Amino acid sequence: MNNFFWIVCIVAIVFAAGSWDKYMKMKHRGKEHDPELEDSLAKIDLLEERIRVLERIVTESKHDLGKQIDNLR
């Protein structure tokens, strides 16, 4: 084995280590908490629940809906 082989190996190891370091930093950065993101997700959950209720109202028969309204009175 000549010196050129060892130089290529060392350069490859340095580049691999740098890439691994950048990958780990990117992976760790994704775990940080973003309050604006959390607020948006909470609003989306609320809207999804409201849509489920509206879908249930629309798909139920009118007789059942009227009966439920009368039961609330």
C-alpha cells in the first residue's frame, strides 16, 4: 500500500465524521420545542374535533337529531 491510499483514507474519514456531525446536529435541532408550532397543532386538533361534530350532525337522520334536541330542553 502506498502513501496515496492512506491519504485518501484519512480524507474519507474526515469527511464522514463531518457529515455525521452535521446529521446529528440536524436531528437534535428537530427536537426543540416551538411554541408557535404547538399552538398551531392545538388549534388544528380543536378544528378537527369541530369537523367531526359537524360530520356527525350532517350524517345523522333528522329524526335522531330532533330527538336529541328535545332531550336537551
